[in-house]
Amino acid sequence: MTESFRAIPIPAAKSSRYGLLDTVRGLVIISMVFYHLVWDLVHLLGVSGIDMRSSGMFLWQRSICWTFILLSGFCWPLGRRHLRRGLTVFGAGLLVTAVTLAVMPQNRIVFGILTLLGSCMLLLIPLEKLLCRIPGAAGLALSLLLYFFTADVDRGYLAFGLIPLPQNWYQGNLAAYLGFLPPDFYSTDYFPLLPWMFLFLAGYFLYRTVSGSDIWRRIRVWNVPALSFLGRHSLLIYLLHQPLLYAIIQLAG
């Protein structure tokens, strides 16, 4: 094997957690709770005057998702129990699906963000031996390119609408899970593998790119304790915040 194809070691983390990552995650958790509060007010309580389809609301929602997915990929090399963590997050996604189907099927969540994150965590276990051979900066650029290249898969196209895909690919739940959205599929929170796994991989390669830099060593300890606390408990908050918001809105209504 030539030198250029040797596996590139990922720098070992000296600490299992970095304050900066938990702080950013906590900030995004707060943004997510407020976004879902607005969504609930509009869709459950019937509050008027808020356009959830506006570009501003779209960018707010996307900023939350982009950050969560990138952070999850960024943190993957820092973890040691990938199988347990992946199964936990994937199982939480299944729990969300089961509860929403049972309690409010009109607002069901199928293949939501937790299912995506758990899937990516599990898929990287067998893929890491291949991925670690790719230089960090090259992998980051390639992942972002593939993310944008597949961004319109759910609409039936690749390459920004230039390459149409066969319509017979868009059938069944497996197709929906992969990103080929069937016409009769519905979910209020939908994050299939394509294109979103490439954003997860961008986070993974971003860590590979910056982990050895002096800038990263300086900023990784930045910490806002209150936000870090929320960030450390982000999964629990994600699972509990909507039932609590729903109960509050029902009482207010």
C-alpha cells in the first residue's frame, strides 16, 4: 500500500466533552424550543399572523437542523461508545414516531432528525476505516459538494434539478428513509439519509480538519455553564419539550 493511501489517525481527545460544543448545542436547543413553540401556537392553537412558510421561518428551522447535524458529525470522533449511542438515538427516534402516530397521527413524525442522527452514527462504525483514509479538508469539501448535489433528491432530481431520477424509485417506506420521497408519504419532521448524511459527514471531516489546530485548542474550552448544561442533556430535552409545550398550550387554549 502506498503512503498516500494510509489511514490518517484521528487525534485523540483529552477530554470526553468540550465546553464550546455543549454551549453551542445548548444555544441551539433553546432556539429549537422557541421555534416549536411558535409552530405549536400556529398549528395547534390557531394563532394567526405568523407565516410558517416564510423564508425567515425556513432559515430559522434550517439553522437548527444544520447545526445539530453538523455538531453530531463533529462529535462522532470524540465518542467511544458509538454503537450504544447510535442505538440510543435511533431508538429515541422510533419512540417519537410511535408516540406521534398514537397520540396525534395528523402531526406524526416519521424518519425525523433523531432517526437520521442514530442512523448516521451507526453507519459510520463500519465506514470509518474507509473514511479515515480521506484527508480531512478533502473529505469536508466532498461531503458538502455531495450534500448540495443531492439536496433535491426528495423532489426527484440531482444536481440542482438538472438530472431527473426514475419515478419508480419513489415508492414505499424504505425509499422514504433513503430520501426518495413517495407522493403519499407525510411527516412533520422528515430527515432522510439523502442528502442529510453528507452534512453529518461534513461535520465528521470538519473535526478532522480543525482538531490539530491552535485555534481549536484555544476555543474548545469556551464555556457558558447554563448553556452547557442544556447541551449535555439535549436528547432528554428534545424528547420532553414538545409534550410540555403541548400541555401548556392546551391549558392556555
